[in-house]
Amino acid sequence: MPTWLIVVIVVVAVAVLGAVIWLVTQEMQRKRLQQRFGPEYERVVKESDNPRAAQRELAERERRHKELDIRPLSASARERYARDWAQVQEKFVDQPSAAVSEADRLLVALMAERGYPTEGYEQQVTDLSVRHAKTLEHYRAAHTTQQKRDGASTEDLRDAMVRYRTVFEDLLTDGADDERDRDHDRGHDHHDRRNGHDHDGADRRDTAKEEHQASAQPRTEWNGGR
């Protein structure tokens, strides 16, 4: 077989292998993004003229999200926000429009305390989509009603409150289990260190006691049996 033909075959094989690897990688990326973003993936792909461009946009959202300092709430902060939300719900009975507006502000405040930028609604949605894609449509629908709240019916406002609560609870509880696990681990470490210190102290006391007992015994010199 001529050398040039061998070279051609090798080049073609390498090109085919590279294409297969690229296709497999793209498919794995698509499935990963689809699983992570859920309905948001379909929405972005539908709005984009190019599925690859849509995937690049979602990957860019992930990259930006990694740079954010997202943190779970402390137990006291969760309790405080839960109380604030209860007050907003109570206000809905007499002032539904004002309550919806306050629900939106409270949600934005919660986002800020979690570490999400809040410079604009569209950016909020983009940042939330990475970790809270399952409740994102609720946020969009509630925000739309909030924007036209003065002309919205009481039923529409009630629906918006329910949707706000869904997003609110998602943000409120996200990361809470991780925080409890860290507190639990810290408690165990403290307990172990304390017990370790106690054991060391007990060992030192036992050693000192033995030395004291040994020193208290009468010394008898060996006299060769006499």
C-alpha cells in the first residue's frame, strides 16, 4: 500500500474520530443543560434562532453563577423572613394590590441577602435560572401581574401571591440542609475536641497519681539477703 494512501486513511480516521467525539460531547452538554434548566432550556432554545447559541447562553449563565457569592440563610434569618411573609399575606386580605407589591420587594430583599445581584428584573431571572429553574415561571407570571396590579382582578392578585410564595419558599429553604449539616459537623468537632482535652487531662492526672504513689512507697536497699 502506498505511503500516501496510508497517510490519507489515517487523516480521515482521525477526522472521523474527532467528529464523533465532538458530537458526543455536544449531546452530553445538551442533556446536562436540559436536565439542569428544565423548562427554561426549552424556552431559551425556542427564543433563539440557533440551538448552539442557546446552549452557549445557558453555559454563560452557569459561568456567571459560579462567580456569585450565593450563601444559605442562617436559621434566624429564615425565621425573620418567614415572619415578614406572614405579615404580607395578612395584608392581602384588606390591601391585595399593596400586598403583591410588598411580596415582590420582599422576594428581591431575600435574593439580595442570599447573594444574588438585584440590579434589574431580567438579570434576576437570568441568575435565578441556574439554581431555581423549576420555580422561575412562577416568578415571571407573578412579576407580570405585579406590574399591572392596579388593573388586575383580585383573583389574579391572589394567583400572583401564591406564585410569589412558591419562589419565596424555594429561595428561603435552598441550602438550609447544607447549613444544618455544617452546624452539625462543627458541633461534633467541638464535642470531639472537648472530649479529647478531657481524656488528655485524665491521662495526665492518672500519670501524676501513679508517680505520687510510687514516690510514697518506702525504699528498701538490697542487702544481699541479710
